[in-house]
Amino acid sequence: MPRRIILDCDPGHDDAMAILLAHGSPEVELVAITTVAGNQTLDKTSRNAQRVATVAGIRDVPVAAGCDRPLLRELVTAADVHGTSGLDGHQWEDPTVPLAPTHAVDLIVELAMAGDVTLVPVGPLTNLAMALRREPRLADRVQEVVLMGGSFTRGNRTPAAEFNILVDPEAAAIVFEAGWPLTMVGLDLTHQALATPEVVARIRGLGTPLARTVVDLLEFYGARTPAGLAGAPVHDPCAVARVVRPELVECLPAFVAVETHGRWTSGMTVVDFRAERPNAQVATRLDVDGFWDLMVGAIERIGGG
Ligand code: RIB
Ligand code: CA
């Protein structure tokens, strides 16, 4: 039976890849796409989710908008990485996939309380934190949370903090403290998933309109690759890959706490691999070839575009 997942995202170039990997993998059933403010403002991340769903032919999956700002803090976006639209680099047609009338938080609660749902948040954790406050029993009903965020070494937005956690540290603390089965796919793992020129050429070689769209996105995103990396790290599909084929993403148990008060370290995930009472599985090693076979295979399987 395919694992039923809700992808909570802030598209975002790598979020777009995560949507395609989820939709193009028969091992998972994408039951909802929910959006949150992060890489760009909520109106833009939501429209981008509609755009990706449209080009991928995702017709029967609700796309619902969620929170437009963090729980306490002012919103910080990442236009320097994802552009003014949040998904720059491609000429988008108007999306034909509508936004659902339901708020993402209500949709997450409704679907997750029905059972057998894995939550895959790949943006700031505001929606999940609000869902937990809306329905505290969620922590006992959700099969697992597999999130892209955090790091057990250094951050990417500050020396200490990864972007998704930094945007809403209070929400992240609520999610890590909820007691549900949780896997953290952080930068230590995602910096192994690099869209090198060889990877981009492989995707271009598929020759479909969707492949060309993905190449447009990766070429824009790749032009902003952090120094020292051989290609742009596609963070978010790594979390989906952990659900699709867990063996591709090795993890170790750890206790993870989120710093919410540090003057220099706010948003840091403090990871203790020696903890006696771990609260998370933390991703450490990626089967890189296996990951790209999965990602390219999903784009090929969707075709069209
Ligand atoms: O730090 C990387 C994360 O922040 C990714 O999810 C990216 O899409 C941005 O949201
Ligand atoms: Ca994201």
C-alpha cells in the first residue's frame, strides 16, 4: 500500500522538486499539498504550488494555503535564492489547479485525524505547530513527521540556523517537542543531493516539456549555489525520498532541541546523538546515485508537463 503523505511546502525551487518526486513515486500517495510563508510570501508560495501541480498534471490533490507569517516573528523570505516570484527561471502559464477553500491547518487536521498519514513539511513549521494547537491529539494519530530542516553542524541562513527553522523557531520547537515519530532531514544530508551539471544534463535528456521546466528551474537555482558546492543542493526532495525509499537516507537516533532565545544562535537545532531518550531520527548519509535515480525516474514517469 502506498504511504499517504501531506506535503507542506513553501515553493521554492527545491519544494517544486519535492512535489514532483511525491507525485511521480508510486510508493507514496500525495493526499494534499499545503503551503506556508517562507521562501516567499504565502500568496506567492501558494501560486507556485498551483503552477507546479498544473504542469505536473496533479488534478485530484487539494492545494490549500496556510499561515502567512510565523507564530511570533516577522516573516523572513529568501528572494535572493528563489527570486521575486519564489519560482523564478521559467515562463509559467496561468495555473489551472485551484486553491482549496479550506485553510491548510484545518485540512491537515481533518486528513491526519482520519489516520494513516505521514506529514512531510519542507518549509517553516508554522502550519504544523498551529495544527497541533488546533488538535493536540494529532501527535498520536500521525504516522510520522519527516521534515526538511535543521542541521547538526552549521546553518545556511546564519552560521547556526537552517532557513526553515530560523523563520519560525517557536513553531519548530513545538513540532520537535510533540512526541510524535519524527525524522529530521537536515543540511548535513541535503548537501549531498547536488544538482550538478551532469544531473541537469540527465534531466534535460528526458526531452519532455516537464523535464525542460525542471531544467529551467535548476539553472536559475543553480546560479545561486553556495560557494564550495559542486551543484545546487535540492533539499526538499530528500525528505520525500526518505518516505519513498527509506534505505536511501541513513539516520541515527538523537535528541534535538530548537534554540529560540539565542542572540546569535536562534533557530539552531541542537542535536545530541548520545542522548538516552532520543526524540528524532536524524539523517546522516544519502545514497546519492539512488536518490537521483528516484528523482529522474519520477520526472520521467510524470512525463508531459
Ligand atoms: O534551508 C533549505 C530550506 O529552506 C528548503 O526547504 C528551501 O526550500 C527553503 O525553504
Ligand atoms: Ca522549502
